[in-house]
Amino acid sequence: MDSLSVSKLNRLYWLGRYYERLSTTLSYLWDWYDVMIDGEIDYPDFCQKLSIDCCYKDDKDFMHNYVFDKNNPDSLRTVADAMLGNGMVLREIIGSRTLAYLELAVMGMKSAEESDSPTLPLQRVIDFIMAFRGSYDDMIDDENVRNIIKCAAGVERLSLYLRLGWHLDSVKSEIGKLMKRMNRTSLQPSHTSLQVLLSAKNPETPEERKKLLDAAENLFVM
Amino acid sequence: MKTLLAHTKEINEQLARYGVKFGIYKDGTFNERLFPFDPVPRQIPEKDYEVLEKGLIQRVTALNKFIYDIYHDKKIVRDGVVPEEFVYRSPGYLAQCEGITPSKDVYSHISGIDLVEGKNNEWYILEDNLRIPSGASYPLIARTLCRRCSPETFKRYRVRDNRNYGALLKRTMDYVNTGGINVIFTPGRYNAAYFEHSYLAEQAGAVLAESNDLFVENQTLYYRTSRDPVKVGAVYRRVSDEYMDPLCFEPSSLIGIPNLMDAYRAGNVAVMNAPGNGVADDKGIYYFVPKMVKYYLGEDAILKNAPTYLPYYEEDRKYTLDNIHRLVIKDVAEAGGYGVVFGENLTQEQREDLKNTILNAPRRFIAQEVIDFKDLPILDNGETVERKADLRAFVLSGENVQVWPSGLTRFSRNPDSFVVNSSQGGGFKDTWIVCQ
């Protein structure tokens, strides 16, 4: 069947956003484990940039609970569960073999939590997400489905880069990729956001970042 | 076989990788558990299976005829073979289904028949599940993983392939389809059998849908898409009768599809299994199934029921009360291993209480002899131990009535228990039909 239900389309979109949020944020935090050996990390600034509650006692508490606390709605473990939750209801669309990589990523989060050296098992979480990306790109025949996931991942990556002020020199190129993918989907973009993104360059000021962030977040209404 | 057994841990890890879980609600909280798999298969020689197969086809054929009869002519009641109290007071009987003829006259498209094998090598039917029997997906995926883990085992043993279940299900759906897509209708992600719903949708090439994906207009069921709605021709619903359509059954249901029964009644969609089937898998009706076989098919039942007594009948009531200490008493309204009481486990006071309850509501209970059924070997921390196990056989009714050459073998992990249900902590095995 060519058409997706509205709820499936929504699930595909959020699957893309959550897996990208998990992998990009883990990559970002990767360096902080190293920084903590010699000094302190500015986690309150991180929380502010992501607009999440800064409820942590210290660096160590942040690095553990922000990553692993399944009862914390902002944690990466919650993001991982949401990623799997969206994937589970799409089994007949993405396939069991592809879905298995999301199961493995969540299992990887659980085993990393139990490790006294979590950075090593967290590497496996990123590996499983990379495997998931390769698997869905290769195994899903439906171009619309593939590109909805990719578009959502693109929006999430752009959003994180702009919020965190990270890889700002890649913003224009990420927007270019997003536009190409969007044209291969049934997604209906917001005309206003589209205009802002199409005329964008790599941002240099906080105002430019904010304008692009708003456009990316409002590009699709889900 | 040694290599297969040596890989128990790896096979269970593979099952976890594919999300082979079942959900359980305890104290109002939803938890998902892995369904423990034991790699020692139940082996059924092909010649024994042939008898089972004939018996199961015969039984399901008679049950389908019974359901048609109950919702149309009611000859079996008029002829006094089944007392009307057992039909019309059954919670599974739905007056709303009176006079409805489903597509191609099939009511029980997927029947899950629970059996045990006695120590005398004879099979006994424990119960018929004609509403939404679950479990086929577990041995289906386990077989694939076992073959991957130990190909040499499957080279050595000639085992009937069971990996065609998705194709059988698709064929069954296609046969009754009234024109449109095939849909598996699930209550959602937090249903106990959600893994199965999603896996079978993938295997059968059907669309997995929840209630908000589906709607009825002009007595036709549609799948709601981001473009035009798409007509549904067959819906394999995994939602209980009472929650299926809030405008026809339970009005508070949020997981149903308003007016689904209108579309079904108009013949515009096949609903699998048909609503109202519960009238035939009620524990009280079970007693009458061999009589149904004789009545509708003119044959003796090939497969036996467990010896069963109906306290409704005076003679049976007296026998039940006199022998309660060695019988198993089942509440006909319960399922999933609940409402089952072994007389030998009760104190004298509890037995007296139960006797009084039976006397006050004899229609509510059946009593059965405790069958001394075969234990099966399972691996428990590397040791082989014997545990009670049953078999759920799956019978698919489409153009033909066909038995899936496999089945779900469930076992108790508790050495003192006869209760094998997954919700009660049991595990599962693959079921091999072994060719000579």
C-alpha cells in the first residue's frame, strides 16, 4: 500500500528525531567524559541551551542521571525508550531486522548503566544506531518512508547544532540535505519556515541561530 | 541436538534482540517480560500428528457449524443436544450477532486448541480458543533462530517446516476479504500480545492499525491515511468482542471502532475471528463439543475431551461434590489460568466453601479429572528437569481447514504446578512434527 496512516507518519517522524537526538547528544557528551578527568563541565549551560530542567547535584550526577535515569523525562535513556517505542509500532513497515538494532541500542544503554566505565558500552549504542541507519536505508523499499525518517533526523540534527552552537559551519550543508530529502516525501512543510531555510547561510550571531532554529522546529507540524 | 541445547543463552539473547516479549499488568503497572524459551523441542512423530491433524480439523469444522447454527437456526438447541442455558447465559453469546453471516460463512478463522498428552500417549483437548488466541508468533520466530544457531540439528532431524505461518494467515485473510486491504487491528503498544500483532502483520504483509487509524463510513471500514482513505476488506482484530465497537458493545471502550459492526453486518468487511465466537469456547460448552461433532458431522470425535462433569446436571453435581478433593474445578467465566482450583490443594474448610458456591451457581463451574499428563524435559540452569507442558495447536479456516504443522508448547517453570500460562511465569518451546 502506498499511503501511510497519519499516526504511522507521525511515528516515523519521531523515530527519526529520537534516534538522531540519542546519537548526536551521545557524541557531544563523549568529550565531556574526558574533560571531567581534568576539570569541570558546564552542564547548567548545556541544560539551558536544550531548555531542560537543571536538576543535577554536580558533574558526576549530571553525567549519570542525564544519560541513564529512566525516570527523568529529559534523560537520554528516556529518549532511547521513546525511539524504541516509536520503532516497535512500525515493525511491519521498517522490518524486524531493522527494528532489532533499536532493541540492541536500548539494551546497550541498560548494560552501559551497569558498567563502571560507561563510555565503552555507550560506543556500542552509537554503533547500533549507525547500524539502524544503514539497515533502514538499505532494507526499506519505500522511498517516502526512508526519507521521512531521514528528514526528521535532519531536523533534529539541525536543531541540536543550532541550540548547542556546535558544528555551525555545517548548518548550510545540513539544510541542503534536508531540502533534498523533503522533496522525496509526502511531508507538507510550512511555507514560512521553508523560505527561511532556503535562504539560510551558516549562522554567525545568536539571532541568526534562533531564527533558523525556529524555522527548523516549525518546518513540519507533527 | 547438543549444539542446539548448548546455545540456549544465545537463542534467548536473539529473541530479546527481536523484542520477543509479552506484557503483563501487575498492580496497575505495565511491564514487559521476555518469554523464556527452552530449546528442547516437543517432538511429535508424523504418524501421531496425522491423527491430531484429522481430529483438530474435525473439531474446528464442527465448532464453525455450531456458531453458524447458534446465530441462525439454533437446531442444536431445539433438538436438545445443547441446553439453551449454556448458550444464552454464556457471556460469549452476543445477541447483536444474531442473523449475521460472515464472509464465506467462516467464524473461527484462527482457532487455538489447547491439548495435553496423557501418560497413556493419548491426546486430550483442554480448551478451545476461538476468539483471539495468541502464541503462534513465538515458535515461528524461535524456529528461525534455532535453525540459525544449530543448522546441523535441522540437517539431522527431518522437521516439518513451520515458517509458512505468515503465508497461511495471508491466504486465510485473502479468502474472506471482501475487497480492500488486510489489516491487523491491535489495541495498541501496551497490549500483552503486542509483539505478536506487529510480527504477524510483518509476516502476513498486512497493515497494523489501531482504532484511530480506522473509521467506518457508509457501512464500510476505511484505513485513514495522509491521502485518501483506503477500504479495508479483512480485519484480523486482536481486540476483545466487548471493546470492538463502542456503539454496539461496551460504550466506554476507547480502543474500538465505532460502527464496525454495521460494516460487518452489511457484509462489507470480514472480521476475523467473528464476533460472538465466545459462545463456542465457553468452558461450559466445551463439554458438548464431542456431541456437536456427532450432531453436525455424523462422526465420532477423534480427539477426546478431558473427562468433564457439569454440576448443572444432578448426577454430575453429586459426583463433583463427592470427589472434589481430587478434581480440578474451573470457573467458566475466567481465562488465562485464573479461576482454576485443584481440590487436593484446598483445606477442608475451603472445600466446603467451594461446594456451597457450586451448589448456589452450578452453571458457573465445570469439574475435570486431573489428567496425569506427560512431563516434558526442560533445561533449568544446565540441568534437565521434567515439567508439565501443554500444546496450543493453531487451525486456520479459509478455503480449507488447515492445521499449522507446529504449535506453541508452554511449560510450567514451577515443579509443583500444572499452570503453564505465560502470565503465570511459564516458558515456551518449539513444537516439531518429526518425519520418519
